[in-house]
Amino acid sequence: MNLRMVSPKSWGVVVLGVLALVIRLDERHIVSINDATQCTYVNYAGIGLGAIALLVGVVAAWEAATGLIAYHGVAKRVPTFAVIGIGATLGLFGLLKGFAIVMSPCSGIG
């Protein structure tokens, strides 16, 4: 598998997915009333970059599947779809992390 054959848009999906996991622009509120603690958390950077990574991943996959990018066979499509899959998975994980569905800093509070 030659990774030099992968489209630049596919590598962009990976970069956006990694940025969705690394960059934080978050908001956390902790409220305690009568020994009852409520915590809410939102990471806006994870939500935005994760959503953009998924959107660019869908566009890149559509271009590769429909032949808009001049591929000469399956040997060039397989690495592209593999890189898109990795980037989209990272973007989805960043999106879920942004909504505090996974790895929430509020999980031990309340």
C-alpha cells in the first residue's frame, strides 16, 4: 500500500480529526446545592473540528467512489478509503468528546 497515492483531501480529514482531539475550547459548569452536584461540559473546538472532519471525509469518500479523482484501479482507492476511515473515526471521537459523551471531565462528579 503506497500512501503517496492518497488524495490530499483524505490527509486533511486525518489532520482535522487529530485537531478535534487535541484543541480545546471548552466550557464547564459545576453547581452544588445541598450536597447534590451537577456538572455540564462542552468542548466547542471538538464539536466544530469533528463535524468538519466528518463532512470533508464524506466529500473525499464520495469523490473517490464516484471517480471524480482520477484513480486507475482499486490499488489507489483502498489506501484513500483507509486514510479517510482513520480520519473520520478520529473526527467522530472528537465530536463525541466535545459533547461529553466519551471522556467527559464530569464523569466523576455528581
